[in-house]
Amino acid sequence: MKNLAQEVTNKINQIIEDQNLDGLIISDIYNIQYATGVKIPCAHAQTDLRIFAYIERNSAPIVIVPKCWENAASQYNYNAKIISYSLENDQTISGIEELLKQCASAKRLGSDDDISPIKIARLIRNAIAELGAEYVSCTDDLRKARSTKTKTEIKHLKSIAMKTDHAINGYFHHLIADRSKSSMSVSENLRIHSLERDIDLEGYNACSRGVIGNSISNIWAYAPKFGFAASDFTNVGDPIIADAMNNENGYWSNSTRIAIMSEEMSEDQQDAYGHLVTLRDLLCDALKVGRKCCEVYKDVISKAADLNISIIDGHALGFCVGASPMEGPFLSSGDQTILGDNMVFVLDGLIQHKVLRYRSRDTVLLAVDGVEVINCYKDWREPYFALNTI
Amino acid sequence: MSTMNDISLSTNEKNILNEKIEKKLSNEGYDGILVFGSSNLSYLSCGIIFPYMDQKLVQPVALYICFKTGKRLIACTNDLADIPLQLNWDGDVVIYELNQHSPESSIAASLKNHVTGKVAIDENYMSAAQLRELETSIDGLISLSGDQAFADLKMIKTEAEIRLLEISCRMGDRGFVSALNHSEGAALDTLSYPLWEYAERFRVHVGEYGGSGVGNMVVAQGDDCKDLYARCEPRAVLNEQGFVRLEYSLHNSGYWITGSRTVYLGESNQQAEIAWSNNQTLKNIALKKLRTGVKANEVYSAVLKASEESNIPFWQGADLGHGVGTSERELPYLAPYDDTELKAGMVIALGIYTYGPKEELICNKDVYLITDGEPKLLNWYKNWEDLYVLYGTSARHG
């Protein structure tokens, strides 16, 4: 078994042992991918077709999929046994019936159904009741397991974080201030420069988008063409905010960087970017193993206010990244999670300067001795400056 | 062709759709709706689309509409709050922050003083944790599953919805033709053409032709073509003579279609042509059954029968088609398990996976509107009845 599979399997087994389970039922697609390696590209979009995983202590996982996804599930998994259900009957019911067969002898079953749709959660709980087994909610156990990364997960996350930063910078390299670019062209090229660096081809989730000029007054500009942008063009001196979310080995990056279509910033841009840099420094200083997420949030908000940094009111300052592009815990006022060693956070720097909103996202690995920025192809104490002309 | 440029719902079209929704749900006894699923949110708001909701790339968003008071409300985090305004949302926007122990509890707390009465919820999307937090936060919340009512509403499209889907089809075909045009200049060139670029050319051109987003994107050649989906190795190139298939989905202003197009890389041969012709034969059988009054599973049975009689096997791992709308896959399903009666106004993606000479899965999926007469083809941009051969060399076409 490969390192990642072994490491994750150990964590799943630990949950089973700690909760004294006979088996663990997993129905959330990101949890299934985490625990078994099975990833179906359209599973979240074709919700009448359901996947379930069932894992017994120290046994290979069983993954139940509709017939049409059987081969795809077989290609990439952690030694899982793939069982498919046919087209004969209602697809969700067929999946549940197959699940019931697999855990028929269990007396105590864990499940993450809490984060699955109500309909699925109800079916799972009814199935467990029908078996006469005891139900144990394991949603938090899985969330906790996922939030602290293993050695191989960190390796993958570092790789894709750096590749994404490289891709953004690789595209920025083409910017010449007096050669106007449309936001659509920026968005396309961010994706292409990512794919050129061996990231996985992804449909839905892979987001690349460039927001330019005054359009940065909206965070999700160009609705509903979020990932395609529009036909507005840059002027000399405009800011470009580039988002890129990429996947490799099942793990995600989630990065945002700024370029200026000039060799220098305007005074406003200088103020705004300076605030982003300070905010990042404040966050990196505040992130300490053993602190609560909400304490970090309040600490940074307070210090930022003292420095007149105009943070967007109530905007969370970060989130974790892993098998999904955004996952808990969150650096927010309500999240009580205690920070731990080997958590990987995306710091979501966002500030308002006059009517514009400037954003920069750094990815950091939290360790006992501090944080390490892991998406720093270049040093982002300054934005990327385009050449004025060539 | 100017109507092909009306890529979103007009105010009048929104009103027509909204009236249809309110009438049905009010008649079924609901005071209002409270939904969290992206498909339901787009549909029931008549055109408000948030990014990457199903992928959980953003925090939860809720749509609440009260039919009795006329209150219309979207709850979202600050970073999303400008979207309803960009899309001319006529209701309120409640911004919530993550000030509770979880995103679910935070959004539930923000809805506390807004939601009343007997509301239809989307149990197919809303998480169990979300419902629990809503019940904790909102006194006297009465929630009932609205899933069947939502599905019934969505199945029969308004004229405007059909137009948006027709535009999606055109965008998809133009995107695919563009991918072909770019790759055929270099498909057999020594410089080669990456598989990812073939797919990416599709995505890029859908955007250039006005699309709002691309979903599924899988490209398969050679042995991988034997499976519905295969991972696209980052450095794989178009280099195996034979069938190449692209699976895709895309949307125009929240109206999704799915597609599957198969072409032949290199000079084709008689076996390939026969395989393609066989695929068309079974597809035409299905098409003849796409009539009002026919049940969805009867379409499947007709194809199965014809397959046995004509000795043209097809892959029975997947249905033969499904409805499309504000999600890429919805009722009815052309599968043994679905006895939904076909009705005029349904829009269905139809594609049958038959086998190539090396057991490759080949498919040519099109989208049809069910009418009182023959089904109307919405993917009319290019005729794909003949096998498309991807062939060409050059130093490098851009």
C-alpha cells in the first residue's frame, strides 16, 4: 500500500477503534475520497447517483457505486473493493440496500451522514435501525482527522500550492502594461498555465479567474460567468486579481495573487497592498498551535483595526484546504477549533480600499515552531509588476 | 438568430416562471420555500446563480421565499453578497458571518427572524446538520419535503427555459467544434496534442461563445475509451488511432446540458464506420419512442429489444438519457427504474453507449425537446450522424 493510503487508513482505523465501532459508513463524497481514494468527477453534480463507503476495522474499504461509475472507481482507490448496483431499481435505494448487505453483522456503526442530504441521512439511519445496530455520529471525527494532515498529504499540498503559484506567476510573465488583456483572456490563461505544469484536468472544481480594473469592487465579478469573466479590458495601471484552484493527487490548492499593469503602483494601490501584506504578517504571527481559531480571528481583527486596515466586516480570515478546496476549521469569530500541528490553512486576505476590494491568498503549513508559507514561487511582499512596454 | 443571443431570462420571462412556481407550491399547501441546493436556488429564484456551491467552495447559501407575505430573501456570506445585485435580484440579501460554531449554525442564526410558516425544503440537498441547526434557531419551524414538487415543476420547461437550454446546446457544439478545429491541425503531428488541451479548448471556447460555466470534462482515448470516465494523465497526448470521446457538461445562465461526442483519430476504416452506424441505429430507435405518453423506461426497453433483435450490443451500465435543466441531470431518466410518463415541454439529453471494434464506448449525445409530435433537436448546430474523423498535421496550429 502506498504511503498516503497507509497514513489515511491508519487514521480511519483510529476512529473506528476510538469509537469502538464494528464499521464506519461514509456518505460524503469528500470524506469518501479522503478515506478510500475513490473520486468521481461529477459525483456532486449528479446527485441521484450515490456513492457509499463502508470500512471495518483493519479491513480494506468497500465502496458502493452505481454501475456507470464502477470502472472509474476501480482506477484510483486505496485497495478498496468496488461493488456496483445496477440500473434495475431506484439508484439511491439500490445503493442503500447494497450498503445494508455489507454491514449486516455490525452492532455498532459510525456514520458521517450528518453532512449528507437529509434524504440520505434518513435512509442510513433507518438502515442502521433496521439492522438493530447502534448509531454513532462520526462527522466530527472525520473532520478532525482531515484537518491535521499526514506527511504525504503535506507533500502533495506543498507541491500543488507551489505549482499553482508558479502557474499564476507564469501567466503574469506575459503581461505587458500597454497591451490590453480582457478578463476572459486572463482567466483562460491562468488555467492553461496551470495545466502546463502537470496539474490534473478538472472540470467543475478547478476555478481560474481574473478580475481586472474596477471590476475588483465585486469579489465574484462577472456573474454568472464567474470562471470565464467577460470582455472588459485592462488599462495601464489596472490591478488584476488572479484566482486559481488546482488539483493534483487528489489534493487542492486555492490561491489568489495580484498583478499591476504597470511597473509601479498608484498611491491607492500601494496603501491597499501594504495593508494586505501587514494582514498576512499579523495572521502568520497569530497562528500558534494550541490557540483557538476564534482567538486568532479576534486577535488579528483587533490589531488590524489599530493599524487602520479595513478588513471586510465579518469576513473569515482563512480556511483549511486538503481533499476539498475549502474545508474547516475556519479562522472566524465562531470557530472554537484548537489549532494543531500540521494543519494547512489558506489565509484569505481581503481588504476594502475606497470602492475596491483587494485580495491575496497565501497557503501556510502550521507547525509547533511557527508557520511556513508554502505557495511562494516569488516573494509576495510586492505584487507582480508588468513591464510597461517592450 | 437573434434569440440565440438572449442568454438569460428577461424580466417578463422571470415573472412567468415565478408565477408557475408560486401557483403550484401554494396549491400544494406550502407557505413558502427554504432551499440550499444550487439547482433549486437557481430555479426557484428564477436566475440567481452562485459559484461552486455544490463543490463547497463557498459557504452555504439559502433562498427563502414566503408566498403569503411576498418576502424574498437570500442569505449568504459577505464575499457572495454582490452576486444577487449583479443579477438583478429583486429581494433582500441577508449577510451572515461565521460567528457560530459551524457554517450551518451561522446561516441558521441569520435566518432566525425571517422564516415563518410551513416551508418546503430540499431534502435532496440540505444536510441533516443544516436542518437540525435551523430547527434549533427558528421557533416553530415546520419543514416538509418539497423535492417532488420541485422535480415536477422543473421537468416541464417554460418557453424561455427551453431557449436557454437550446443556447447551451449551441455553445456546447461550438465549443466542441472549436476543440476539433484546434486539434486537427496537430493531432497526428510529431509535436502531438495534449489530451488536456483538447478538453481545455472545449472549455475555453464555451466561454468565448458566451457560456457561463463548464462542469464535467473527461477525455478518453485508446483503452481508456472502454470506460465512461478515465483520469487524463497530465502528459497524455492524442496518439492512439481510434475513437476519442469527450464527456462534458456546461451551463448558460444556470441551465445545464450534458454532452458526449466521439470522433475517430486518424483515417477511419470500415469497422469503425459500422460501429458508428450501429450507434446511430439504436439512437434512432430511442428517438422514435421519445413521444408524449410513453414512459421513460419504455424507451429503454425498446432499445434493449432492438439491440437483441439486431445484434447491436450497448453498454447497460448507464441510462440512455435524462432530463436537463438547472442541474445537469434530473428527471426523467431513460432507465429501467423510471416510469415517468414523457410530456411535452420536457428536455432530455439522449445518448447510447455502443461498442467500437476494440470494445471502446462510443456515444453521440444530443438534447431533445419532447413535443406533441416528433422530438425537436436542440443540438442543431452541427449534424453528427456521420463519423467525424480527426485528421491532420502541421508544424503547429495555434
